[in-house]
Amino acid sequence: MNEPTRDIIAGHGTYAAGMLSALEQIAGRADRFIAVSNADLEPGAIEALLRATIAAHRSRVIFTDLSAGSCTIAARRIQRDQPGLVLVTGAALPTILSYACGGDLLKSVEQGRTALTVVEGKRDP
Amino acid sequence: MTLEIFRIDDRLVHGQVVVGWGQPCSLGFLVLVDDEVARSEWEKELYRMGVPPEMEIVFDSVESAVARLAGYRADARAGMLLTGDIDTMARLVAAAPDIRTVTVGGVHHKPGRVPRSRYVFLTPAEEARLLELAAGGVTVVAQDVPQAAATPLEVMLRGEGPT
């Protein structure tokens, strides 16, 4: 039997591993993703790593941390010859969590936008 | 303010540049110098996508960068010039000897390179190129982010840079 497909979370440092840890704690769904870090890698190596991960896990979606990040740039290069690949940049936990739990991708992105709020404290009267 | 930072970074436009340096240094513009990128609309669009709206990015070949350098220096905004490799920066410096400081921001691992710091890996030829720059009077330092201390070239080459 084929292994289930897994999408990718990619970014700086341990961003992706941290997301997996949080997903597992909240929903037990870390198994839906593969974590990729750009740490110590030159751009060609980041692209090669992402390509190999996509091929190994038949990934359809890549979530990245920064829209200016090297993983984002690498994913954009891959999209040139793999136009079916979807890239979500600036991804935070609410978006990835919603998607991991079966949410529609665009709705999950919207949920992430909505979750981003500023809450200012109020002094007691 | 002016074009203040001449940075070698194989990732070119990325988080460290746009956010790590961009915000604390209030960078208003980036000059990306790469002959190949300068010839490709697709490559330019790729890097434009990573730059926030308040930051301008311009693209040059080495030749056009030399021609426009005085204009960039006269710009009232703070700016950073980026090359993706040591050779491109060395060619630029050879044609624009008023560049006095070069920052190695990121040259990552590839076959043939040996580690000199956490984010600088060099082939013997690249090391020689940096030493040539220094011998020509250019101050060469390694510094990935503004909060880190700039490591002098000789310290970095001894492998005593940031780990």
C-alpha cells in the first residue's frame, strides 16, 4: 500500500519542527507533514531538498514562514516546473492546524488571518 | 544615509536581509548585483516578491552597477548592495575601488568548501579572492545579522568566527 501523501512545512531554524511539535500536541496530526529547515544550506541545496521531499512524499502544498525567505524562493523556483504545487507563505499555527485537521486550504488561510489579533491590556479601575 | 552595506550572500534577498537588516537599519533600497538575474524578468519578479512595499529593489549587472554607484551613494535613503558570490563582489570592487568595506553575510556549504564559521564556507579559490580584496585595502568582515559583532577576515579564516 502506498504511504499517505504528506505536505511540507519549511522555514528558518526549527520553525518547521516546532510547528510539528505543536500540531502533534494539539491535534495529533504531525504525521500529515514533513519538516524542512534551511539551516546551513545554500539556495541550490534548499531547492534540492524540497524537490526530494516533494517526490518522496507526493507533497501538494508547502507552507513557509517568510514571504522573503529562502525556502519561499526555492519553492517558487520549483513551481516553475511543478505548477500544481501550492505555496502558502507567512504560515502560522492557526492556518496549518486548520489545514491539518481537514480544513479547506483557502479557508484555513483565512482562519489564520482572522486569528492574528492585537490584544492590549487594560488597567483595573 | 546612503548605500552603506556591501554584502555577499548566496541567498540574496531573504529574511536576514529584508527583516534582520532591513528593519533596524531602515533600509529603503536594495541593489541586487547579478549578471544572470539582471537579464531575467522571471528572476527579478521572484526577488521583488520578497521585498516589502516600503523597500525598493533595483537590479544591476556588474557593469551597470558600476555606472550607477555614484547615484546610489547620493541616495538619501539607507541602502544595501547584494551579490550572491565572492567573485561578483570582487569584480565590482575592482571597477569601483571606492568600496572600502565588504561584509560576508552568508556563503553556505557546497562540495569543495570548508567551514570558516557557522555561515561561511569557502573553497581555496574563494578564500584567495577575499584575501586579494583585503590586500587591496578593503576591510572584509563576516557578519550575518546587525546584532552580531563583525568578525575580521583573518579571524574568520582561522576558524575563530561565529559558530
